[in-house]
Amino acid sequence: MDQQELQALYDKIYKYCCGRLSSRETAEDVTQETFLRWVEHPEYHGKGKDAQYLFTIARNLCIDEYRRRTTDELPEDLPDLAADGTDDPDRLLLRDVLHDLPAEDRDIVLLRYVGGLSVAEIAAVHAVSWFSMNRRIKRILAQMRTHFVGKEGSA
């Protein structure tokens, strides 16, 4: 893996961690710890599954971070993943819809659309079949659409 691919993967892991955790500082720490653990195990490098391995480490570290906390809820002020920092109404609605999802469903959405993992990679991270994960993603997206339309209509 070259330097540019590694940097792009680092950015995706960081965005994923920002989506899962309440503070950017904690997300930075978890991202760094993810890569440190990856570097400590060179036997897993270059097998074509670096992204899957890194996201699995990041996911487990995020879960560990949740266990350290006293509450399981996301804060009202989720970090803005947009570089421009705009408060787009659609982005705010999407944040609310994501907040209303169960934690594991939110994790799947973040892995797929923020982390850019394939359905097969997400299935491997969650230790389920591709078919099962594909159906679950479709169900989550349908649920989000319904929720999004409901919130948009009430706004």
C-alpha cells in the first residue's frame, strides 16, 4: 500500500470514528490507535484486506470506547463531517435520522457510506454472510428513507 492509499484510508477511518464517537479528539485517538495496532501486526499487511482489517480494529476500539462511557446515546452535537462546516438542512435531517438508528445499524451505514467498504467487507467485519448483510443494508436504507420523509414533512 503506497502513501496516498494509506492517507486516504486514514481519512476514511477518521471519518468513520467521528461518526461513531462524540468528540473529534477521541476519534483522532482511536484512529491513531487503529493504525498503531495495524503496524504492530505486519503479518496481515498486503493480503488485499488492509481496509477490512483496519475497519475491524477501528470498530472494536469504538466499541471499547462506548463501554468506558456511562451512556450509550450519541450527543446532540454530532461532529460535522463536512469540510465546509455548512448547516445544510438536509445534512441536519440526515444526522437526526442517523441518530435515531440503532447503534449497529448506524455502524453499518457509516462503514458503507463513510468508510466506503463493500458489502462483502462489512459482512466480514460483522461476521455474517454477504446475502444477510446486503438484505440488512437494504432494510436500513428503506427505514432511513421512511424516517427521512417523516422528519422532512414535520419540519
